[in-house]
Amino acid sequence: MAAAATPLVMATKSFTEQHILSAMTAMWLEKKGFQVIPKTNIATTIGRNAMINKQIDMTWEYTGTSLIIFNHITKPMSSQEAYNTVKQLDGKLGLVWLDPAPMNNTYAFAMQRARADKEGISTMSQLVAKLEQIRKTDPDHNWKLGLDLEFAGRSDGLVPLQKAYNMPLDRPQIRQMDPGLVYNAVKEGFVDAGLIYTTDGRVKGFDLKVLEDDKHFFPSYNVTPVVRKDVLESHPGLAAALNQLSPLITDAAITEMNKRVDIDHQSPEQVARDFLKSKNML
């Protein structure tokens, strides 16, 4: 049992959702008798290399990140296919993907809820039809889309999205801005729809309506505990403990937690503790 007593070094990234996952995992694993050393604000590729080099034991990673960034696979896949693919590929590097959470922090377009409901828009195809109708009949009042700079220029970004949805856009219809500003731009009506992350707390806080990606263009980003194989072997019960946590992290649960941190200004630790208590895990 000497090895099992060694503390677990856990890396998480630099945004709210990951800070909450870090706090939650540390509390839960400590209750289960493991020692955890959290390292937050670790950049994606640095964390990945540190795991392969055995400087980090575990992390919460997204299926789409491993698929696209680490394994350079861009073909469309279902959530299950994406998970199976990264589990197999990363397994060859000694990295074990445990049970994925149901939550999927992917890209989507969102609108003010009242506006979307009034226009009868709930899918991307309906948004594209509306954009095209206005473009043809009233180009002086073209609808505007808010996008972050990175997405507009990415090889798996705006251009293939336009192709997938047969979406011609005139330059004035595209407003490029910092990702964090898109939410406010939609809320304030500066743009008619904007590219957001589906689990961002501002989606709930600003009452935005997330449009269904009905052509399944955006990849799945199910967050999943990833642990080195040798660490799992030397820490019996670790996989079971993490697999108890994953299924509780749904889109609704994480969006509410993100909102409580980003909009209600509660600490990630407090939000994580309240969540675990609500599930009778603390």
C-alpha cells in the first residue's frame, strides 16, 4: 500500500469549468482516502506532455481535444465514436480514458431566447434559412453573427461550417471579437446570433437559446477523467471513485455551476462542495 499513499498530481486548465472540476475531484478523492495535489491553469498541450512524461497523474480532458488537437483527426464522429477512438489511441501511450461525463462542452450558435422563439428558430438550419432570407430581401438590415477570431480562421471552423450548412455570408454579416464578448453581444443585440460554448454559465445567466446543430457539424467534447495506467495500477479504487463522479456531470449541472461562479461570483470550491453535498457524496 506504500505506492497507494503517494499523492496524485492532478492538472486542470485555466477556465471556470475546469476550476470547478478540480475542486470537486480533490474533495471527492480525499473523502475516498486519496491525497490530491491540484495544479490549475495548465495549458492543454503542456498538461498532455507532462502526463506522457509522468510529471502529472491525471486530468479532465475533452474527447474532441484529444481527437483533433492531439491525434489530428477531423472527420465527423458521434460522441461514442469519438470516445472509443481517443480511448484506443491514447491507450497506446499509457493514458486510460475512464467513463465520460454526459456533459458536452462544444461549440454552438445561440440567440436571445425571446428573439429566437419569436422568429421560430431552434436549429442551425432554421437560422441559416433566416440569414439567407434577410440577405436576399433586406440586405440593409442583414443579420450579424458574432464569432471569435480563432474560429473564423480555423481549418475546422467557419469555412467548413458554411459548406456543411450551405451558408453564404457577406463580410458585413460577420463580427469578429474576443470569445468572452460574444455572449454580451448576443444579449445586448449587437449581433443576432453568436458562437458560444454550450456549458458556459452565461448561456443560463443571460437566458440565451442554444440552437441545435442539426447537421452534427461540431465535434463532441465530453469531459472525461484521464489517468496514467501505472497510476491506476498503484492506486486501487481510483478508477471506481472517478467513475462514480463522471455520470453526475451533465450539461445542466455544469452550466448551473459555471453560472454560480461567473455570474453569482461564488468560489469554485463552494460550488463544488454544494454540488457534492446535493448528491450525498460529502
